[in-house]
Amino acid sequence: MESKKTSLSIRLGQFLTRLGIGMQAKLIMIFLLVQVLPLILLTVMAWQQVHILGDILREIAVEDASDALNRSAVENIERMSTDAANRVAEFLYSRDDDILYLATLEPTLENYRRFSEMQQGAIVKKGEWVLADDGLSWVLQNPPPADSAGGVSTNSENNDMDGFNYRPPEIYPSEKVPFYDEITFVDLDGTERVKYVTPHSTKVRFPLDSRRRDVSRRENTYIKAENYFEKLTALQPGEIYVSDVIGAYAGSNYIGMYTPENVQKAAADRGYDIPYLPEEQAYAGEENPNGRRFEGIVRWATPVTGAGGAVVGYVTFALNHDHIMEFTDHLTPMNERYTRLPSAYDGNYAFIWDYQCRSICHPRHHSIVGYDPETGSPQIPWLESSIYEGWKSSGLEKWTDYAKDIPVFYEQSRAKIPAPELTRAGLVGLDGRYLNNAPQCTGWMDLTGEGGSGSFYILWSGIYKLNTAAAIPYYTGQYAPSEANGFSRRGFGFVAIGSGLEDFTRPAADMEGRLIDAIQENQESTTQRLLFTTIVLIILVVCIAILVASSITGKINTLIAGISHFRGGERQFRFNVPVKDEFGALADSFDDMADSIVASVKNSLSITDMDRRIIYMNGPGLEFCRKTLPEVTGAPYAETSVYPANSPYDPILALEEGREAEIFYLENSDRYLKGIANYLLDKEGRRIGYIIETADMTDMVREQIRIEEQKSLLDKIFSASPDLIWYMDSRGAYFTVNPRFAAIADRPTEEFTGKTAEEILPADIARGFAENDLKAIAGSEPLYSEEHLSFADGHREILDSVRTPIYDGSGSLIGLLGFARNVTIRVEMEEKLRRTQLDLEKAVNDANEANAHKGEFLARMSHEIRTPMNAIIGLTAIVQKKLGELASREGAMDLVADHIDQIESSSQHLLGLLNDILDLSKIEAGRIELTDETVQLSQLAATVANIIRPRCEEKNIHFETTVPDFNPPAFRLDSLRLRQVLINLLGNAVKFTPEHGTIEFKLIKKEHRDGKLLVEFIVRDTGIGIAGEDVGKIFESFEQGGSDIARKHGGTGLGLAISKRILHMFGSEIIVESTPGKGSTFRFEIWLTETQEGLDEKTAEPSVSGKFPGARMLLVDDVEVNRLIVRSLLEDTGIQIDEAADGKEAVDMFAASAPGYYNVILMDVQMPRMDGYEATEAIRVLDRPDAGTVPVIALTANAFKEDIDRAASHGMNDHIAKPVELDALMKALSRFLRGSEEETE
């Protein structure tokens, strides 16, 4: 402006302009007046116009091009980040598929080897690198030859506008490396049973151990840092465990381009020696390509199931961490797109952080957090200085102990610095939680917390850098949203890319330079032409000057006019000049710039003059109103606008009133739109029109509506809740209460706001409330209490209350939230139930007493029945024995033998009935307890099978048994009761299976845990089966699933009832699967305790003859037949037997005998005058040496534990149940007469 004021020619031009004289007339007039000065003046004016034009073009081109390039670069780099994150997630999910597939394979070394060899990925080879000749960087020792392909097409038509852009192949030398360094099968105790370690791993410093180890111990895991086994036991089949990145930390004493000069300079700056040892420092891509690489793994694991779906172990594999780094090591946001080695030197690189913002993939491997391989503990990261100083002053030895109690991401700022002590120690791993001198860590976490992506700018190292971040959407195991991670959608972590702003705008700066050069060139050229033309015109004729003046001023005016049109809002304006001289080149450059500016606007855009008539409308706007630009040009804006004129939605009216336009709902498209208007200004800043842009606010509005609906719903729930709810600040003043709470004082809820309990509640209630509130705050945890409260209307309630302190993110108390529920009815019901319980307990005691009387009666009946039965069965055995001697009368004796068999069978049946009745009675009275003895389960099963097999043979039934090997073979259990259940089930199978059927008896080992083995017992038959409606009845006493079954097959219906009750005592249940007409399956499972205790050795049963020569027995029984049976059973043993008819007689005979005369006493317990218990006690108190040592064997009709315990408590040494069997009698006698037998020998 100053040059114009001081320029005489401009003043003269302005004066002439006011007179209405144009430029061409001025030139002619001046030329005519002064032959030389007009041409000089024309040259000066043309020169000034060219400068003005150049400034305008440069200003518009550089600013708009820079903005467009920035926006384009941001979008491209954000997309690059998201694409890389998605590729990482896809790769990780493929590893899930691999671990689940491995769980289906048989865990063998060969299977794991084949699988490992099939799962491989390419890793780019680093190559050999050496210092450059100038010593300032590293270069490939043998670089590949330059690409000989040209940058020009062989067809010249493809080279227009320099648009032929050739890139050489972006393929680097690589090698195939197995994905998995290790595949293992781990048993339930944590021992690696199968282990395959690939010989082709990239690990050099810390290879995986090929020995099979106990991984339940951390010191046996990779670099002592894994604790995965304790998490495997909680996995269900199909669930997957995925670990963090595990690897030894690789440190570095220098950060940056690792060259001798740089290291020496850093040592001088820091004031201490830094040795130049590139091979001993961490690998850093192009900054130190020969350093030590970070070597890490990520471990996957899942359960392996066996038969029946039980977990038998776990399959794991260790993913080589190098395969994850491949996703970012070769990415760059710059034009070259890919690099052979990563480089953080210029700040343009990609890297990965895990879900806690710990660096896990980085061009500088010293930036990757790791573990101390000597201890297995996390290595100290690069801490911000104040955190380091706080740790050192805390007195805590371990950094991890201090880190538990400090906040993370605390007030991060560039103003802070990292701890120099850690820099000197080479501990520079990046853990964003404690890197408080790097505020971008907070930015990344903000962008990715909900699983999204984005970018932001930050001033770093003196320049503005773009930072992008994209969450890795991998949600398996610990990476799934959960309460532990605050339901974060960050997944595995996030991919971040950094780049400098100057790199984005470099094309715009280059274009600015080219424009300046072009303008200067044009200015010089124009000046020369003008001077030359002036000289020629002076020499020639005035008309030539007129033509030249007209041509120059015409072109300049055309450019200025066109630019003014564009600046005035006519964005559709283009020069489209046919002549491609210097002015044509300038016009084409302007056209290209205008195209870029128009294309950069994505929303609907309209430009009007101050009368609101449309000057320009962009493509989205024309598409929206379905018109062409000529149709809308000049039309009033109101005719094409969706916003009602002069309404709150009118953006122009809102601009003029100094407010924002309201959001407008467009019903026909169901969208929410908002108009944003700004003034269109000329270069002097004067308002010449309006720029109106339409933004689509649909997503934001709908989200606000959803939030309002949720808030309304919560308000309704709060107000309508039947519970008392209150919320107060840390001083005890209420923020808000609901109507139920306000009913305590019969006040409106609004009156409670800002007041304490003492100020608004009755004094007695306020005192109790205030005390409990203070207790909850002091305890820093929820306080539960029961309170009795009187409301303002007079009614009382009993309340269950909970008060919960509320804290902010820094741990400071901000208030207290209370809930109280009316439990008056529940408390009253509990009191009624308590009284009812007392009545029930009395009834139970009465019932137990009645059961005791019933049991005693049945025991007496058992004795009275067993006594004659004993005679029947015993005599039957004697007769059978004698019949064997009558071989000469074999034919006649067969019939007698059959009858005797029938007698014995009937007697055994009657005995079984009595046993069942007594068992049921004892179980119902709670008088049966399980014993605990050492039993060989395989032998027990064989014994049961031997009992059942003859019965099957009688009916031509095929009997199958399957018993696995047990190691150890012995268990602690009640063998009598287990055998009773199995014989009941197998006996029923025999009874209900027709001839030529099949019965299967099977034992299955199910699960081993803590010294116990879960064993399943299965009895399966092809019998008559059970109808579905009768399955529940068969376990009831005296029920057999139908009267017709009882009539056809007989039986008492007690066996299954007793078996079910016995299995309840074992902690098990019988499961029944049956199909009428096809058969039934009974199964149950029992946990058996393993034992290493020795078992009684089983020897072959010796001959009875002459077993006890010289031994003497006193046989005591009031029934002569019972004594006869015992004598007959023992007549061949060589034992001498004296008899007594009752206990009194037995005591007298023992007292009258010489000491040691009797070697054993066989004593019945129920006898007249003196029973066996009294007789035994009388013998034990006699004053003679053998009174306390002579063995006394009880002979009783009952074999319950209480009967055995009672016999022992009265001084008896053993117990035999009636009817007496020879095996049991011989076993008992052998225990006590073994010494007599040895003496005779």
C-alpha cells in the first residue's frame, strides 16, 4: 500500500481512472504525448501486475495445498495403522485355530513335529551391514543392484503430465521360519509329557529348553518368567489361554544412530564414558543393525480331553515373537512405503504397544519391555525422573513392589524428563504407564480404549509430529473385555505410527518453490519483452505499442478477474486458456489448485452473495437438491436450502445473530442436519457473501437421544424404587434421595439437597444414620447393617442397609451411596421358621426313638429266625458232605441231593431277606457307618464276578467283565458295602435278563486328583428294561417297578433301595438308562482314596484236615444244633471241643480248667441265664494268667459295625456271624491258633 501511495504513476493512473480512462487509452495517450514514457510506464505496470498475480497464486496454492496434503496424509496413515492392526488380529486368531486343532491330535512328538513344520512364515533377512564411509550411518555391505527399469513408458502417450510413476519391486530377501518355537503336552500336575522344540528358531541368546520340565514351577519356564500353569487349571474344554509377550530385556547405552562419533559426543555431553560396542547393545534397525535382538514368545494353551470329555492335560505352544514384529518392522508412512530394516531415526516408523501400553514391537529393541532372565522378574522400564526418585526414597528393593501403589499415566507432560540414572544403566524399555514425560501415551490410550483408532499432533523433539493409533481387535483369553481390564475393547494392544508434518507438506513447499521460480522467470521474461517492445515501438509505430499494451493488459486483467471470481465465491470458475504461454501456465496452475480445493470439501457447500443468491454449489450439494449448477446459479438460497428461512435452523440467520444454528431433522431421509455459515471476505476483509456448509449430525443426535432415554429410565427407577436410596458427599450433606427415603421425615426430596441427617431427619434416626455413615467411610468398604426405623406416618420397618463409599480416580473420597430394603416380613417369617424348626427337631427326635425300638425288635426277630435257619443250613451242609460218601447209591441219592439244594437255596433266600430288612432299618435309623480298610479294587471286582458268573451260567447268559489296571492297586474304602451294592445290581441283572442274553460289568478310571481316583462302575444288561414312569419307583422300599414284575420274577424290592442309600453314604448316586424290551444300564461314580499300605497276603486255602492238632476249644451256645454244626465243621481239624449250654456254665468250666487249658472260646452272645457279653466280662476278671489273654470269638446273628464294636467293648477278640460258614470259621481260628499249629509241627 505504501508503494502505491508513493508511486506517481499509480496516482496518475488512479486520477485517470476516475476520469473514466482505461488502461489502453492511458497507454495510447501517454505514448502520443511522450513517445518513451508510455512504454516505460506500461512496462512498470505490467511488472507490478505480474508480482500481484504471483503473490495471490502462491498464497492460495501453498495454503490450500498444504491443508489438502495434510488431510490426505492423515487419512492414509490412519488407514495404514488400522490395516496393520487388523492384520495382526487376523494372525493371532489363526493361532487360536491352531491351538484348538492341536488339542484334537494325539499328543505325540511326531504329530507336533509335523504340525510345526507345516506352520511357517516369512521373515525378512537383515543382511550384512557396515558403517558408511563417512562414519555417520550404516549401509548394506552388498546392496542389491539398482533397478534398471526406467521411469518413462515406452509409449509416449502414457507420459502426459509426467504421470507415469514406476516403483521397483518391493520384495526383500526372506526365509521361512516356523511360527512356533515349542509345542508341548502338559499333564494335570504340570509336567511336560511331550515336548517338541524346533531346530529352526531365530533365537540365539535365549533358545527354549528341549528338556521336559515341571512348568508348575516358574523357574522351569522360559527365562523363569512364565506362570501360565496356574491359569490352565481353570480352563474349560475349548477355552484358550494367551500370555503376555515374554522375553529377556535387551538394553543399550545409547539411543539414536549408533556410530562412533555419536557415541563419543554423547559421552562428552553426559560426562561419563560410553564404550562403543554395537554388537553388545540392543538391535535398533538401521541405527544399529548388528545389535542383540529382543527374543520373545507369546504362549497359547488349551485343555485336551479324553474319553468322556474329561480333561487329561493341556497342549501349549510358544509363538516366535519375531513373526509379530514382521507386521510393523517394514512399514513406513513415507513415499517409499516399505523398508528392509526399520528405522526410528527420522521419526517415521510403525510400532506396537500391548493392552497396558507397554512397548512390544519397536525398531529399537531396547525400547521393548522385557524380563530379567536371572530372576524372571520384569526389568525396570525407563521411568520418569520423579517416579524413579520416589522409588529410591521409598526403601523398597523391588521396583514392582513400589509400582503397585502409584498411579499410572499421571500428569504426563513434555516438561518432565526420564531418569538419567536409568539412561546410564541402559534400562530404557518403554512402559507408557510410567513414562510421564511422554504425553502421547495418554493420547494413544484415549484413542483405543473403545477399540477404535485415530490420530493427533504433538510437539516432540522440536517438531510437530503426527501420531496415529489403532486398536488390535483380538479378544481371546485375557485380552477379552472383562472387569479386570475395565471392559476395554483395546484387545491385544494397538498399532501406532509416527511421522513429521514437514514430510506431509513437502510437496506443497516444493510447489511453492516452483511457483516462485516460475513467477520470477515470467517477470523477467515479461520485463525483457516489454523493454524490447518499447524500443521497437519507439522505432516503429505507435500502433504496435497499442497492440502490445492491449495484449499484455488484457491477459493480466483476465487472470486477475478470474482469480477475483474464484475468491468471490465462484468456485466453478476455470480459465481453460487455449494458449499455453507463461500466462497460460499460470492459468493452468490456478485451475489445478482450484480443482484440489473443491475436491477437498466432502460436505454439501453453497456460496451466496450478500443478497443470498447462489454463486456456487459443490457436487454433494447439487446431488442433494438434484439440480445442476446452471440451474441454481443466481437462484435465492432459500429455494435450494433444506433449512426454513428465518428459523432457528437457518445458518445465515444464526451467523448474523452470533449463535449456532439448531439441528434440523429431515423427515424424508430420517437424518439430522446442521448448517454452518461463515462470511465470504474479499482480500481487504470486506464481507461479500456467505459460505454455508451442511454437516450430518445424525449419529451424534441419536447418541444424545439414547443417553437422555437412559437417564430418564434411571430417574424413573430411582424414584419408583421400593428401596430407600440416598447419596451424600464426604461431609455428610445429601446430594439426592428418593421418595422412599424422604418419607422418613415426610419432606419433599428437594429439601434434602445440601442438608445433613441432623438437619432434616428426626434426632433419634439422624444419630443412628450418621454413626453408620461414619463407620462406612472410616472402613473404606461397604458397611452392611440391620436397622429398625420409624417413618413419619408412624409405621415401623426393619431394614437391611448397605453403605458404599465412592472414590474418584485418584482414590479420594467423594461421597457415600446407601441402599436400604424393607425386610420386616422376611424377619417375621424367619422367626416363625425358627419356631417351626424347633417343633420339627422334636418330631425328628421322637421318630428316631421309634426307629430305635423298631430296630431292636427286628434284631430280636432276626435272632429267633436265624437260630433254626442256622440248623437248617448247617445240617444241609453235613448231609451234603455225607452224600458224597454214598457213591454206590448215586442214582437214588441225586433226588435227595436236589431237595437238599432247594432247602439251602430257600434258607439263603430267607437269610438275604432278613439281611435286607435289617440293613434298611439300620440305614433309616442312621446306625450304619462306612468302615475304612485297605482293599485291592481289582480283587474285589473279581470276587463279585466269581459270585455272579455261576448264576449266569445257570441261565446261559453271556457275562462280560472289564477291569482296568490300577496303580497303586489299593484303596481305602468299605469293601463289604461296595460289594453288597455290586452284587445287588448284578443279581438284578441276572434275574431280569432272559436266557442267551448279555450282562456287562465294567470299571472305568475317570479322573485323578489330589491322591484320589474317580472310578465309574457300570452294570449293563439286555433284559426286560424299565418303563420311564417306573424308573423312580424301583429305588423305593418293597417296590419293583410294577406288581406283574414282582409276580413273575420274585424278590423283596429292597436291594435297590438299600444300594441307593449305601451310595448316598459314599457320596454318589445311581444313574439309570433303560429302554423297555431292550435292557438297562446302571452306573455310579465313587471317589476312592489311594493308599500305599501293604495288604494282607492272600495264600491258597490249605486243607482243613489236621489243621489244629492238640488245640482245645470251649464252645458256648444254648442251642444244641448250633453246637453240633460247629463240631461237624471242625471234626477233621484235630481240635478238641468242650461244650457249654449258656454263659454261666462256660464261666464255671473255664474257672475249673487249668491255666492255658483252652486255646480259644467260641461264644454265642444271646443265651439264657448269662449272655455271651456278661460271660466274657466274667472270664476276663478271673484271677488267673490266661483270663485276659484267651481269645474269645463272638458268635452272633448280626454283623453290623455296632455289633462288632459292642463285642470288642466287652473283651471279645473277633466276631463271626450266623449262619456259620467253614471259611469264616477257619479264618478266625487260624488267627488265634497259629501258635498251637506251629508247636505241633
